[in-house]
Amino acid sequence: MIDIHEISQICIFANRILPRIAVITTIAVKDGVVAADSQSTASFKRFDVVKIHRVGTGPFSGWVFGGAGKLSLVMKMLCQIETGSLESLEADTSDDTSAYGLLVGPKVSYRLDSTSMIPMKFKGPYAIGSGEEFAMGAMLAGSTAAQAVKIASKLDVYTGGPVRTIAV
């Protein structure tokens, strides 16, 4: 299993080590709980990946971060969040892959896009990733964040594996 926090220790090398691993995923937030699937894909293979993480250092210490999209960009996002320096991340121009993140705190939550890293505040249930529409529909119909990710995994081929949760 790949843990995004362990990988964040080698962020400076992320573009060389993780260029083609995608964390196409579903991450959902509702009622102070962040839930994510654990499937990641690369070269037509599936990997078990921890996609949500409690931030351990910096101004967002104690918050929960989850990332979807190109893994090297997700790792860079986490590194920036841990240092408190939110700067635009240059995507590899050889493809159109980007990354999205959720930064969930006790009183406020933000969506981040790797191309701008401008925090966009959101309230209520929210989801990112390839299964976000399925998860949003499930949450608006009454499902918890974890149930919504599980429902999305039945409908989205890029979402799968055990669902992990972290309470904010």
C-alpha cells in the first residue's frame, strides 16, 4: 500500500518517480467526515493507495487533505499544504492531467486545483474525482460520505477498493 504522507517525504523528486500514476478516484466530504476509495491505476494495473491524510505540520496541522488526479501533482499539493505555501503547480505539458484536492478543517473547507492552488471555499456535502457526480447524488439523497464513495465505486471504473474515512 502506498501512503501519500510517506511519499510526500520525497516530493522534490515526484515528477521523476511518479509521472504516470493516476489517483483517479472519489473523495467525499459530509458532516465532518472525509471518505475516499483506495484504488489507483497505472499502466493498466491497480494499486492500493491511501488518498486522505491528516496534515501533521504547518498552518493546516490537524486538517484533512485528500487528492485526486495525477499522483505527482497530488504529492506536490500535500507538500505545499504542509509548508503553508500554496503556489500554482505546473502540469506536465505532455499530457492534460491535473490534480484536485480537498482541504477540510473544523470550521471551513476548501477545494484546490493544481493549476492555480487558489483555495475555493465550499459548504455542505462535496466530492471530487472521477466519481464525484455519483457521490454527490448519493449524499444529497441521504448517504454518508463513506456510503457515497461505495456507491460511486459501483458506477465509476476508476473508483474501487476499501473505503477509508477520517473524521475532522
